[in-house]
Amino acid sequence: MTDPIDAISVLVVLEFVVMAAIVLLLVPLDVAAPLLPLLLVLLVALQAYRS
């Protein structure tokens, strides 16, 4: 069983990834560009956590 702190951390990262994806769909790319590096890092972290 995972530690509750780990589960909360994963949920926070997942929430940010989903919200960043929605922002990328709704606003122009030049406005949302600062979110891209952090989005990519967090996606890689989620993938590493799953495997």
C-alpha cells in the first residue's frame, strides 16, 4: 500500500497536468508556453511513478 503522502503528491501532480492540458487547449500557445516545460517534467515523473 502506498504512503498517504505519496498518494496526495501524485494527485496534486495529476491535477496540475490535467489543468495545464486544459489551459493549452483553451488559450493561445504563446500565453501557455511557460507551462510546457513543467508539464513535460511532471508527465515524465508520473510515468516513472507508474512503472
